[in-house]
Amino acid sequence: MTHFLRDILRQPKELQRTIEFLLGSGAGALEAAKKVLPYYEAYFNQPYPLPKLDQIFVPGESDSMENWGAIKDEEQYLVDPSNDSWEDQSNAFQSLVHEIAHQWFGNLVTMAWWDNLWLNESFATWMQKKATDHFHPEWKIWIKALAEKESAMDQDAVPASRSIQVRRHHCGPFNPACCWSDIGLLRSF
Ligand SMILES: [Zn+2]
């Protein structure tokens, strides 16, 4: 038994359960990344160029970020496959594979300027659905995506609808809910 495990067993029961949960769900996230990374490498025919890819789950964070080689994710995406719903597991898996896709779309290949941020987000979201459907066809992710697309089309049906390419003079906030019409465009090609 390692010193680390011995230390865990000396903790109060509540803390022990928390640590066991984190180790279990962390292992799940690691396993997901280990199978998705080679899937993307084969699909893009372009190896992941860094020696490692860290996943950092931050308590209190409400968004994820595809930092080059060090993905930051929300703590809520640490899920327990034996207890959490398939929807929670699907959301966690999709968040992870989205950020991994950004290692290619956004990090390895970057748009010339923020005007074309839609390419970054739409390709990563499209790959997220593609990878999720590949590894978890039972979640029927493309059927669920139809509802998300319909919601985006509703938003697009108003006179104040935005254009896909947005002129930006600086890096501004991005609303991920807006990229569904862009993904619809990509899928139609
Ligand atoms: Zn993204």
C-alpha cells in the first residue's frame, strides 16, 4: 500500500468518501481522455504534439477552458458512473471531448482573428458530438442535438439575429448557445 492510500485511510469517514469519489471520477475522466485522444489523432491524421495533457477540475468554476495541454474543467463534470445519471455522464464526457477537440481546433490551428471564432467553437462542438456518438452510441447524441439546433433556429428567426461571422476588435465574451446554427451549417457540408 502506498503512503498516499495509507494517508487516505487515516482521514475521517466523510473526507475518505470524498477522496474516494474524486479518485474514482478522476480515473473515469482520465480513461475517457485516454481513448478520445488517439481517436482524434487518427481522425485528424495529426498527432497530439505535447508530451502530456492535464485535466484540472476547479471547484466553483462555471466554465471550461481548452488551455494548451492543461484543460480546465468544472468540478460538476467529475461524475460517478455507478451513481450519476446518463445525462450527467454525457454532459461530462462531452465537455471533456469538446476541450480536447480544441487542442486541434483553436490551439494547433488558430483562426487569423476573433472574427472567425465561430470556426473554433463550431468545429470543436461538432467533433464533440461525433466523438460522443462514436464512443457512446447508446446516448443517441445526434437526436438530442436536434432539439439544441431547433432552439438555435428559434433564436435566429428574429430580426435582430446575429451573423455567423462577427466583426471583433478585441477578444470578447462568447455565447456557446449561439454556435448551434453554425454547427448546422458545418454539418450540411
Ligand atoms: Zn469551445
